[in-house]
Amino acid sequence: MDEIGISESQGQGCEPPRRGLLRNQPRHFHKPGNCGPIDATSKRPIPVTSKSTLTPSSMNKLSLLLIPAASVPLLLAPEDHETIPAEATRVESRLAEQKLKLPDAVELIATVGQVLDASIDPEGGQIYATVYGGQKAWHVVMDQDGTITRKDEIPRFPGWGVTGVWTETASGLKYYDIKIGQGPTPPASDSTVKVHYTGYLTNGQKFDSSVDRNQPATFPLNRVIPGWTEGVGSMTVGSKRKLIIPYGQAYGASGRPPTIPPKATLIFDVELIEIVN
């Protein structure tokens, strides 16, 4: 969730947002003069003075959570837009050459559990399947000789592994406490905190991570999405928590495409490092 352009800034002294030229390079602000981050209430730029701790470097690493739900973020990792689809006759021919056909492979894989879906690589012949068995979900790969060469467990949630029952609040926020720290809890809803986090969609797509950047994010709790205000605000310093935030506590029914789809439940792994003030 590197910071990217904010639409409300256009026409208020800021240049429009620009996308980085390199793949996965974050969009960022180009701020002439004193144009700064957007205030969550007024939706107008906050002046950045020479005494501000918001340097251009740190500004480019602020969490998307600092951006009000009216304007969001960076692009997901792109799909393959380069490969030209094969001709149907070639695919048909290659499938016909495979000795182990997909229906037969599914019958073999069913010994692992209930097969949800399966596909075959027409070039290599490997069969890929999603299987539910033994109260777990699995990615299974089978070769043409019927040998299962891979069987990888699919976790229910991306990121940190969890067990047991989640805690659910009145707002619909759900969380698992991975580690309980011994430090204090943020004293107020506008406390400034320093955290490490990684954010995912429910399909496992990672859309941002301060951990990957090796740079913790610092922000006031009243400048983030409601799910973070509540979920991080009740943590103690040193704690690690997995937040499962319903869309009503995140970016709403419309989402913020292309990064946040409509009605997107967001999953965050969060470590509270420090209460800054």
C-alpha cells in the first residue's frame, strides 16, 4: 500500500497522480509547493512545512490506510498480457496425445479427497487440482504416470497461520491474536502508532507490505480505515494480530478498483511496534 495519487488533490494545487514507469513501482505524489497529504475530513491537502516529519521519502511509504476511503491505491501484480493464446487445433491435438485424460486423473486424485476443480496442462500433461480432504484444502499436482508429485496445504487465510476461533466485534471486525505484547495500548483514538503490516485480498493476492519494503509505517489512528482504528487501537505494543476487515469497515461497496475490488473483505497481518505519541 505505497502511497499513490489522490483524486481529491487535483485542482487544489497538486499535480495529478502519476504511475511509476516500472512494474510494481508505486504511484506517488508530485507535490509542488506546500501540497501535502489529504485531510480525511476536509479532503483538502495538509500543508507540509520544513519542520514536518513527512519527508518525500517517508511520504512515498505511507500506508494506503492513511488515504480516506474516497481515494485509493496501487495496482495489483499484472496478469499475463504477453502470451498469445494457442490455436484451438493445437490445444486439442496436444490434449489428445496425453495418455492420462483429465476425467481419469480426477478419479485418481479423488483418493486424496473431494475434488473441487482440476485442469490439465496440454503441453506438459501435468494435472492440477484443488482437493478438500482430512478437514484441509490441498493443491495437488499429478504427472502423466498417475504419480502425485506435489500436495501443498492451502491455508484458509493468506499470511500468518491461525488456529482456533476468531474474536468478532460489534462492527463485524474479526481478528486472531498471534502474539500478545507486554507494552501499552494506544491511549486515544488519535494516537500515532508505528506498525509493520501486510495486506491481502481474500483470494490471497498481496496488495502491499511494509515488511517487504523493510520500512514500518507510522500514522495516527484517526486517519485510517475504521477497521484499522478499531483493530490496531486495541492492540498492545509488541503484539501481532491478523485483522479480517469487512468491506463496511474498509472501502465500502464500491471498493477502490483496480486495487480494492467492490465489497472487498481485507486481511491484514499487523505488528504494533511503537506508540509514537
